[in-house]
Amino acid sequence: MSESTKGVSPHQVGEAWEEFVQEQVYPEPNTKAKEDYRNYENPARETVRAFYEENHRKQTYEFVQAKRAEFLQLNRSQMSVFEACDYLNTLVDDSDPDIDLDQLQHLLQTSEAIRADGHEDWFVLVGLLHDLGKVLCLYGEPQWCVVGDTFPVGCRFSERIVYSEYFNQNPDSRDPRYNTKLGVYREGCGLRNILMSWGHDEYLYHVMKDYLPEPALYMIRYHSFYAWHREHEYDWLCDDHDRAMLPWVKKFNPYDLYSKSPNPPNWEQLRPYYTDLINKYLPAAIAF
Ligand SMILES: [Fe+2]
Ligand SMILES: [Fe+2]
């Protein structure tokens, strides 16, 4: 774990980040921020700030290329979805017992909320899968290159990215190859040709890319790209296919952010349904 986040478990940072995004950065329309949000004494909040400072300083174009080379061969393990879920949940077992929503509960609550609204089965499956890329934490990766908002590298950082002021510590912001509006890219080249900051979204996209319909892959790959799907930045890098997929990414987001349920779904009861769903789309062993 890095210096600035040591003493706080990976899960605590992920949890604090998601609450932060939900409550302050992108609150649900017409709702008031939670009262306890103003508790800046909460060490987890300071951790979120420190997290972004480190993330924005270190996610450079070169760093992302190195991480892709390191992880995208997908030769670390072969796991079923259930094994990956169980594996991800070991993250929680090591962390603060006060946290009320473990990783598996977040995935299940997301998928069950999607199912309750009558969406297509692959959409439900995205709910269950979308954060499985956080297994990167279990490979020893620090939080700042697993979770958090994602953004393109290799071109100017948008001011609409959360805590964008910390990008002035990123060497790419002073590099003339990377600090113009288009940077190393061509106008309208399409997001598939853009390097995104490294994290669980991009990683899981590569794990799942042979198995799921295109809108599902967009939801997985860009669900933390708030500057695009919430702030409508970076349209100059998009092509018409990206624009056609954007509504799907936006449709997924509320389920990710606002589906905390007072009655937690029971994994054991739901297992038969999800077993069939997983078997319909995915092989028994998936390369991670
Ligand atoms: Fe996520
Ligand atoms: Fe999530």
C-alpha cells in the first residue's frame, strides 16, 4: 500500500470513494447530501483526498502503458465468476468490520435493482460483474490504480474531473506531447483508441470482451468515466459508435450509485438464478 493511504484497508478507500462520489460529486438528483457527509474529521474522507492526489499525480501515459503490458495478458489466474466474487470478498474480511456493504453485496444489489426494473438479462449480468476488476487489489495493486474516476491519458486532463487541481503534479501536464486538447490522438478517433487511466474498469473490459454484448462492454469499460458520461467532456475524442453507446453507460450509472437496499439480497437464495445467467454468457473458467 502506498504511503498516503497506509493504515486504511483497500476496501475502506473503495467504499469511501463510492460514498464520496454519490454524496458530493454526483448526488442523486433532488436529494440532500447526507448530514454525516460534513464530518470532515472522518479519516476516510481525508483518505479520499489523498487517494486522488496520488492517482492524479501518477497516472501518466507511460504508467498506463506499463500497466497494460503487465496485466492484459490475462495470465494470472483462471477463475469462475463465483470464484472471482468469493475472491473479491476476501478484501472485506481483512478490513474494518463496521463497513455495512461488502463488495459482493454491492454487486448483488446493483444486479438485483437492474433485474427488478425488468431489463435484459445481460444488463443484470453487468450489475453482478461490473466491479470484479477490483481483484487487482488482491494482486497487490495499490488503490490509486484500481478504483476512482477514470479519464483519458495522453491528452489534456479535463477540469471537470474530480480533484482536477492535482493534475498539476502529473508530469504529463507539462509535457507538450500530452498536454494539448487532442494530445497523441486524432479528433473523433473513438474511445477504443484512447488509453484510459488504469483501473478495474479497463481491466475487466479485457477480461470480458469476448463474451458480452457491446452495450454491456461499454458499461463495464466506462462506468467510472464520469467526465464523459456525467460531465459530457471528451466528446472530441468520440466517434458515432461511442455516442450511440453513451445512453447505455448512463443507464447503468444510477444502479451502481444508488442501489443500496435496506434488505440485502441473499446470495445463497439467488445462486441458482445467477448460475444460469452466468452459464448463458460466460465459460466455466475465465482468464484474469
Ligand atoms: Fe466500479
Ligand atoms: Fe460499483
